[in-house]
Amino acid sequence: MSDDWWFRHGDERVVWEGQPRLSAALPGVSVGIAVCALAVAAAVLVDPRAAIGVAPGVGVMAWALLRVRQTKYLLTTRSLWLKHGIAGRTVRRVGLSKVQNTGYSRSITGSAFGYGTISIEVAGGSDLQFRRIDDPEAVQAAITDRTGSDEDGIPGSATQWRSVLSVVREIRTEIE
């Protein structure tokens, strides 16, 4: 992956990079094939000039494939990056400090073939999605490791919890 679409801050390094699976283009390719088939059928059955309809079908297929190939995802030690676009380019950077929550989902085919989508909730902005990526659990874990948003620990210290316990006991004795 070329570094010309994202910029590096000081000691920032790439942790993970990826892009959607090529199968993400399947709906567009299917539509393109259908358009081509209809154009060929019309050319054979109605008028040979209808074969010109193959060009839009090929265009739809090419657009779907390019859209997937031009989408890039990047996780660095400081931020998440998303780049997409064919005729134009959109690049989005989200600092890891802005990541509030992450999750992943898998469709039936995603479960069978090992891909899924990661959803990233962003503070003060629209959410981000890494669609149809390989091994979404590992990527989500890599993001969570860098954001410090793993919520498995119990908040507060033992001293604070002892204080809460003593207050609850006082309330209980007052009620009884």
C-alpha cells in the first residue's frame, strides 16, 4: 500500500492495513453481467445494434471492482484511516483518542469464509466502518488494545469499594 494518501506523525507506525474482499464487488458485477446478457439477448433476438448495451454492463462491472480496489483501511499507533473513491478521493482520519467503542459483525457467508465488518463509534463525528475485512476479531482487538477501551476491569480501588460497603451497611442498619 502506498503511503501517499496518509501522513505519518513522528514515531507513528502501521499496525494493520487492509481493504475489503473482492467479493464486496459481487452485487455490482452481477448487475453488470445481467445488463450484458440482456444486451446480447436483445442483439440476437431483436436488433444487432442492441449489442451496444454491453458497454454499460462492462462499465458497471468495472466500477464495482474499482470501488472495492480503491478502498483502503489503515490502523496506526495513533489513528484509524479510511480512503475510498474512484473519480475523486475521500480520506478520513480518526485519532484513537476519539474512538469510544468498537464492534464487529459477520453475515452467514462472512462466518463461513472468515470476513466481517468492524463498526467504530467516534466521539464528535460520524461512525466509521471497515467493511468485509479478513479476521475482524483480530483487527477489533488491535484497535481496542490501542484505545484502552477494554472494559473488563472493575472501576475503582479496593479502598473505594470498602467505603461503599460501609455506607451501604449504615443505610441498612437505619432501615432495619
